[in-house]
Amino acid sequence: MPPIYISYLNRLDVAALAMTDAEILAAIETALGAQGRGEAVIEPRVHLEPGVANGHFNVLRGSLGGSIDAAGVKVVGDFVDNYKKSLPSELAVLTLFDRFDGRPKAILDASGITDMRTGAVTAIGAKYLARKGSKVLGHVGARGTAYWNVRLLDSLFDFDEIRVHSRRPESRDGFAAKLAADLGKPVVATEDWRSCVEGADIVVEASRLDAPQPLLKTEWIKPGAFVVPYGTMSAVELSLTDIMSKLVVDDWGQCKGGKFGSLRAHVETGRLSETTLHAELGQIVAGLKPGRERDDETILFWHRGLSLSDIALGHAMLAKGERLGIGQRLRFA
């Protein structure tokens, strides 16, 4: 057997790459387009609940063709009380493989990848589904993927007003301060959900609830808004989908089943179904189905997390690491 080597990027390597907003968005948009054209295989995520703490593991699997041409598996721990240990709520590892013979190609710290690619999917969704003149962002949630949601959305829309909310004052205030420093503009930390999301052009719900609780009220969503609820535990009312002109998801196969997800109850009650679903985002990116067609459309996008976006961003990081001499090469066999 010939020698097999794997590329390895740890957390310090990923940070050293300093991926730009444009690089992240380009990688994710490429993956979404490939998915829309049928150049990918996605298996619905599965969960492991160890039963010893307030959290679980997500296992995401996929194969992506085109210029990326790799298969991958990501395992991400999602433990909401990790802040008490000064740890991120999500810690993850991504493995990449040759699609044709199964050889392992790379291992990457995927905690940062998870945050970046989730924010990028939110932003690409807004690129195709939000009103072009959107100027007010309301974002609930301050941990994990929240930073990249706001940063990448602002890179596309240059908001006049950014509002953020989180349950703990120290969390939302620190989040607002970091965003304000990095984005070079004021960011308002609100004391409640309503003042954060009411009347916003783009609403992102990325809360970290222990159990479903309808904290985001449908009546606060203004006509023509773009709404992205994706918390693990639902924070929205059942009536939210009733006001939508279009319902879009990242992958219907994984959205229609499973235990967790912001719109789980909407699937179970038939409000979100193959009949009511407008499209998967990849179909819109690939030009197979329309995105926003009028300013008065109120549109919802639910994304549960795509293994393909992990694979695409991991691939982009490996390519940049090779160009810059960042990362390690390990003998596998």
C-alpha cells in the first residue's frame, strides 16, 4: 500500500488563515450551487445524546462534487452550559475523505468552521431572499454562530442599525461591544426580544433555549421582512409560517425529520411540508427556482446546518493553508 498522508489544521492554524468575509461567502455559495445542481449527496444529521449533561452531539455527513470533490463527516458537540467552564458551546472536528476510494485526506478543528459556515449560509440566504435595501438587523443570540451571522450579513448590507439581544446582560453587552469594535459602527444591545426584532428588515433567531418556548411573536414581524429562525429549540410561534410568502430551507431531507430544530412543530403540524415549501436555498442559488421576487414578500429561511458547507469551507481553508504554509502534514498509513 502506498503511503497515506493527511493534512491537519488545529484551532491556531484556522485562526492564522484569517479567512476573509469574501472567501467564506464564496466557498459557501459554491457549495450551495453544487447542491442545487444535484452534484452532492447529503445524509440527514444524526444525534448522540450522552445523557450526562445538558447537550448532545450532531453528526453531519455529505459528499460534494464539482471543484471541491470530497466527502466529509463532522462531529460537533452542542452543550449549552459550556460557558460556565469558559468553553465554547460548540466544539467540533471535521474529517475529509477521497470520494472514490475512502482515503482520509484531512482533519480540521471545525469549531470556527461551524460558526463561519453557519453565518455564511444565513448571509447567502439573505443575499437571495432579503430586500436589497434592508437596513435594520435584529439578531437574537450572542454565542456560537451569532458573531458570524452579524458580521457576514453586515458585509453584504452595511446596516444602518444593528440590534442584538441575549438572555444574560453580560453576554449581550459584550457581544454588542465586540461587534461595534470589529464592524466600526454602533451596535445596540436590547433588554428584550421585542425591541430587538420588531420592525427589523432582517430577523435572525439564534437563541440557546433549554426547551421550546415561543418568545419571538409573529406580530412583531413586519411585512417584507426576511426571517431566519434556526435555534435548536424552537423560539417561534406556530403562526409564524402563516404570514410567510415563501418558506425556504437548506435541505428538506434533514428538515423534515429529526428531534431538534426551530420549525420541528411546524413540520409535524403540516405547516411546513413538501406542498408549502418553496425551495431549498441551493436551488435558488443555482438559478432553478426564484428567490425574492417582490419587496412586499415576507420570507422565512430555516437552515439546520449543511455538511456540504463544512466540506466546502474546510476545502477552502486547506487550499489557503497550502498556499501560505499553514498547517501540518501527518503520516496516516
